[in-house]
Amino acid sequence: GTHAGARQLPWQSFSRVIETDYFFYLYRSNNAFFLIPADAFTPEERNDFRELLHRHFDKYKVKNA
């Protein structure tokens, strides 16, 4: 089943990713992005998600506080 509000977006919808200690920012344009809370993942899931993003995006920055 699909959760209410769930949607799928192709990777091509996004131009770049910024990862901070608390969020993954998936940018669609310079001023439009999706926020994904890092604490939505276990540490292992977060590493898997990070690897997935690295496979899809050349523009990947990590900003630590």
C-alpha cells in the first residue's frame, strides 16, 4: 500500500545534495529543496542512504556544524 501523501520523484528532479548533521537537503532548484531528517534513519540506514545519494549525485556537499 501507499502512504497518504507518499510520492515518487525521479533522481533527475534533483540537482544537488547537502548533508548536515541533522538533515539531508535534496535540491530541486536553488531555492526549492526537500528536507529529510537524518534521525529518520538508523546509523546503518543513514550510511546506505548516503551511498545511494553519492551514486546519483556528483554535487554532494557535507556541512558539519
